[in-house]
Amino acid sequence: MAEFGGRNPSGGLSRARRYRIPMALRYRLMGEILWHDGRVENISRSGVLFRAEHALTPNKAVEMSFVLPVQSSSEPGAEVTCHGHIVRTVLAKTTEGPALAATISDYCFSRRRRDA
């Protein structure tokens, strides 16, 4: 897993450290019932950049859900549900779909059940 961010060359703090962890993500506007599929490009403690099915405008409140990769084969992955706001939309020049940058303002972890 690649990470980037941290201190800038002048020694001051820069953006939060981001991690490239490719994983599926579901998202929806707050108050909507239907989830949409997306794919995480990178994530930090304060935000996520993901590819989406369709563009959303900045300041829209969203709910996102994804399963963290398993670190130990004896434990199931943790599902994370979080709230945030879209801060940037970059329209794709390919068939990937737009990239959405969203804040993460609060989150909840839940352990997924193992299959019997």
C-alpha cells in the first residue's frame, strides 16, 4: 500500500497522509435510499478520493460505506460507514467515471460476520 502526504519540504505540515488502498465503496446522497457503486483511489483520516458512477456537485452531503482490507486471515474485515461532503468533482476523460473528493466528518466501524 503506497502512502503520500505528511511533511512538506519546508518542514511545515501539509495535507493528511493519504493511502492508496483500492477497494469497493458504496455511496449515496444523505436522505437517499439507493446506494451507488464506486472505487476508492486514496483515503486519509479526513477524506477519500473515489471514482463514482456519476458526478455530484460540491457541498452535497454524502454517506459512504466500504470494507477495510483484512489484515489477518482469522478475522473478517471491518465495515466503515461515514458521512461527509463532496469538495471536488473531476470529470473523467475516459470511461472510468468522475473522481469525487469527499471529506470524512464522522465514521462508525462494524465487524463483518464470517460466513458459516
